[in-house]
Amino acid sequence: MNVLDPIPTRDELRQMRPAQLEALCREIRRFLVENISQTGGHLASNLGVVELTVALQLAFDTSVDRLVFDVGHQAYVHKLLTGRRDRFATLRTYGGIAGFPKPSESVHDAFIAGHASNAVSVALGMARARTAQGETYQVAALLGDGAMTGGLAYEGLNDAGASGEPLIVILNDNGMSITPNVGGISKHLKLIRTKPGYFGIKLAYRRFTRAVPGGKYLYGLTHRMKAFLKRHLVGITLFEEMGFSYIGPVDGMDIRRLTELLQSAKELRCPVLLHVITKKGSGYGPAEESPARFHGVGAFDLNSGAAPPAKRVTFSETFGQTMLELAGEDPRVCAVTAAMQSGTGLDGFAARYPERFFDVGIAEGHAVCMAAGLAKQGMRPVAAIYSTFLQRAYDMLLHDVGLLQLHVVFAVDRAGLVGEDGETHHGVFDAAYLRQVPGMRVLCPANQAELRGMLRRAVLELDGPVAIRYPRGGDGFLKSVCTQPVLREGRDLTLAAYGTMINPVLEAAVKLKQQGIEAEVLKLDQIQPLDLEPVARSVQKTGRLFVAEEVMDAGCVADAIFAVLAVRGVPAVMRKRNLGSQFVTHGSVEKLYEACGLDCGGLVRAIREGFGL
């Protein structure tokens, strides 16, 4: 029997017998593996929450109740059960369904979720709005234990526990974020996993005291006595210290028990934390054996789990190899990252120099602060953090690194459009916020050869804060190091770009030449501080300047260039092309370039229209 075709409604789910629900979970796993092997996506995390998600659908009406995900890559099963099965082949493609919860996509998606540790704060806001408006819907936050390495999670938990608001936090504990979790909270969770639950007796006693005369007083008295004895004889969890009723741990594969506990948690009408033990990659052998590799994957062989061989070396791999070389040359070189060891190419560094490698978990602000402390005491820290996540450490960039002008090198991975992960993960703001930090030098390699050289220079030669921003993936049109700013000479207009944006710009220059237009192409190796002498000389010759950037319009480099040239009185017609002022959706990078007009064809059209050529 194919339980998944068609997808059962919530009412049909609630009528299913245990054997039917187990069959449904098996089919969901098969469906996920078959589909993600074709489209790519986040597999291991979703395989681990199949039973939990089914239980959530049984316990909550997510079209009314608010289920807030913390890092929504674990939301595929939720999407499947809320009307999006027929569109699943479009997952993470341009115009298709997103890889994360997206309220514009479905009423069942309560909030967008791409960055970790915010779900409890969001859910508490929703709970307080519900109370203020006299509503009765349920509010729940589903977060992975990896999110518990982020400080924002504790800010939310601290406030939520003290609030008294009816709110359920479901802690999906699989011992992993992308890679195995680190730090004290991971050890704490490991400890309380071994303690037996007593929640059933507690709830039964509460129901009994509600039903007898004077029960409220009796419950209060015995509750205070129980709390005193437990605190002094048994000990209580961190969550109970914060004000939560703690339930668990519970087997995340047991749908019946999960559903019962979720229903009971709703009855308590107070802050509740349900601790669920799941297994990342559950039900698919290759993902169980290598959950980190199957956290986020491209297409792979369904039977073996093997991915197609890599076609090219990535910027991240080149960064990691260069870091190994630098660490071998200088014992002061160390690496800091925030749960991104593999993604930033630091696996080799961590293996060879474990005493100089620091993974702080999903805590970017802490990573930057700690790097500042390392630098202040004479080390040469390199903080490797994705652009989208470095945004979370903006205050630390200013206050802890910038004020003292400390020599911290920031390896800003995934700068620019990242593709299928979409709005929450595009690295399109760092060019603006990094340039705001006084004394920050921002380098922009156009290829991996330049990345090697710039990283060596940043670590061994420069002083003060330095950022090197580079994209996901490999090289493009320009392959070798070019030390001169002028890549191509021309007389009709000047084209300027930085980083790998130089590739479509060079393609556009070739296309324009075929149309009788000679474009001079300038490559900016750094965008802070700006060296505008080459630009000024070129523009004085051509009279036209066009700047292309893979960033948002606000705070773009083009505006800074135009302002300086205008102040200097350089006569020129100036135009720009960037990603505009709206968040960019998900899809392949190639498709997004086309949609945003940053591919060769789009640039040629913008240049001809902008200058009337």
C-alpha cells in the first residue's frame, strides 16, 4: 500500500493505526532519498526527524498553530505533509519550493528559518502576541541541539522560561549540527539523556489535584516540597533552572509516545521543553554512516550514496591548503570557525594542528571575540566564516576587532550568490558592512591563485583587520594572477568589477567588441581602502564608467567610486549593475545571474541601454 499517494490529510493521519503510521514513515524516507538524490539538498537532518514531524502534525494544526523551525533545513518532511509533495521535484530550483520554511509559500510555514538559534525568541514573541490578542492557538519551537551552541538560544530560553507563557520547545537532539557538536552544552545534553523521565507521574498528579477540592493548594505545597527535594537530592536540568517544565528524553522514533507527550505538554499551559533523541540520517545506510557528508548534498547515486567526482577544486579547498602551509611556516597562525570546519576547507588543518584549531559551534559573535583575544596576545588568527553568518558578528567586528585595530584575518567564504539555499544564505551584504569598519582592509581575489597570494599577504605581511571575500565553487574566465588593474584596454567605456564578477564582465567586453564597442576592463583587487587612480585615469580617457557587483545596491562599492570621482571633478557618465534592493530568491547561481542581469547578456544590455550605445 502506498500511504503517501495521495498525501494523507491531518484528519486522515489521526485515524491511522500504528502500523500505518510506521509504513508512512518508511515511505517518507524512501521518497526523500529518491528525490534528494536527484535534486540535492539537506538529507541527513530530515531523515532523522520523520517520526517527530509526523507526531507534530498529529498534535498540531500548523495552519493555525505556529510551529517555528530553528534552521529550517529540517523542514522537508513538514513540507511534504503540508501539501507540497507534487512540487518536491522543484526543491531549491528557481521558481520551485524553497529548501527552508517560507511563509509566502504556505500558511503552514510560520516563519522563515535559515540562521540558527532564533526560534525560541520568535516563538515567544508569537506566544505573547497570542495572549495579548486573546487567541488560543498553540506555539512551538523546533530546534536542533546544534542551535544550542548559539548564545541567542539562551537569551530566548531565559526569557521564555521566566515568562510563564504557554510555549513548547522541542529539542531535536542528535548530537550534531553539521558536524558533531562541541562545548559544554553538548556534554550537558549527553548527561541528561541518561536520566529516566518521570513526567507521566507528574502529569497524572496534576490532573488529580485539579479534580479534588483544595487541590490547587495541595499541588502547590507538594510541588514546592518536590522541587526542594529534587534540587538537593537529584539535581535539575539547565532548562528547569530557566523555568521550563522539562520532559524527556524521549525516543524520537516512537510516534505514539511523542504524540502523547506533545498533547500533554499542551495541557500544562506553561513553558515546556520536550527533549527528543533522534538519529541524523536514520533509515539510509550511507547517511547514517556519514551524517556530516549528507547534511547538505548535491545529486548522488541512490544505491551507493556516492557523489559524482568533483569537477574542480573549490575556493574553500584552496583556502584550507594555504592555511596548512602558513601554519607550517608560522606557529602563531591559528584557525577559528563556527561549526563550519568542513565547509570552509579546514578539515586538514584541524587534523594536523588540533592545538591551533578552534571550532566554537554556532556562535559567530563569540568566534570573532575570541579571535580578537588571540590577536591581542600575539597569535595570528584566521576566522573562517560564511558571509551570511558573519553578519551576526557585526558588533564584534566594530567593538572587539576594529577599535583596537587587531590583526585578525577574516576568510569570508560564500561571498556573493550561493544558489539553492536562497535568501537566508546569499553573501551579498558583507561588502557594505565590512567597509564600514574603520581600518578594515577588504581583499577580493578573482581566482584561487589570487586567493593564495592574498591570504599569505594578509596573514604574514599586513597589520590590523583584514577580510578576504571569495565565493562558493571554483574559478571562471580569468585563471591566472594579474597584478595590473587593466585587464583589457579600450577607448569607448570603462568596465570595473572585483572578485569573480570580473568573469562575466570580461565576457561582456568580448561580446561588445564583436558589436564594435571597445571596453576597457579594470579589476579592483581590494574594495577598502579604494585605490581609484587607475579608475580615474581610465574614465578620463573613455568618459564612461560601468561598475558591476554581486552585492545589494545599498552600500555598494559603485556608489563610493562615483562619489569620489564626482568630488574630484572627473567628467563621466556613470552607471552600475548589482542585485538591487530586494532579497534574491533561490535557484542555481547561473539562473540567478541571468534573472538579476549579471550574466554576460544582461550586462551587455545594461551597458548599451545605459550609455545609449
